[in-house]
Amino acid sequence: MIERPANWLVYIACGLTVLMMFHIVADVLMKYFFNSPLEGTIETVAGYYMVAVVFLPFAYVSYTEGQIIVELFTRGLTPRNQLRLDGFIGSATFVYMAIFTWQTFEEAVVRTAQLEIWETGTSEIPIWPSRWTITIGCGVMAAYVLYRLIRDLRGRNE
């Protein structure tokens, strides 16, 4: 149940990565061949593409255990102590992600009400929708961490 949203978000991030690549290539081609770069490319890349590429895959990285894990000090722990440590770390991660999700939600609400924009050379780009990307990515990760914490503490390994 929690895998599906994580998978969809990573698919969206992958699609946006490809779209970003085409956007940047088109901008470079327009700049060097026609001396007319695409307006707002830097702002769009920074405000939309990169935000999505960074935050949407959070839950997928946790789900696939793609993060870096250093077992230098935990390698010799008993299974029971390892479970305790995992429970503590999972709880701390959940609390952090829940707080981060709440804070980004509040910021997204404020920026949406203000209809936040970024100015480009000659125009403006509405940037407030990308604020919700952070909240969604962090919220799905918080849900996954909670799911995994409950599953691990029950002793189930799926």
C-alpha cells in the first residue's frame, strides 16, 4: 500500500529529469544557434525540476534502502539491540520528517496565498506550486518511515 505512492513519485521525478534535460538542451541550442535562449530556463530548473528531483524520491530511497548505511559500530550488536537501535532511529526519523512535512505545509499554504512568483529577465514565473512538491515528498516518506517502524517493531520482516 505504501509502495505505490513511493513508486509513482519516483516515476514522476524520473520523467521530470528527462524533461529538464530536454529543456536545458533546447535552451542551449536556442542560445548558440539562434541567439535567443528560452526565457526563464534557470528559474524553471531551480524552482521546479530540481525541487521535484530531490524531494519526490525520498520515500522510494527509504523503501529500497538506497541510502548509505555505515555499520562500523553496529555490526556486533545482538539482534535485540539492533532492533532497539533501529526503533530509535526510525522514531527519530519519523519525528523529523513529520515536523519537516508540517513546516513545509505551512510554508506552502502561505506562499500559495501570496501566489509567490520569481522574476526572470522579462517576465515572471509562478513558483508557489513547487512548494507543494516538498510537502508531498516529505509526507510520503514520513508515512513510509512510520509504516516500516511499526512493521519492524512487530518483528515482521517483509
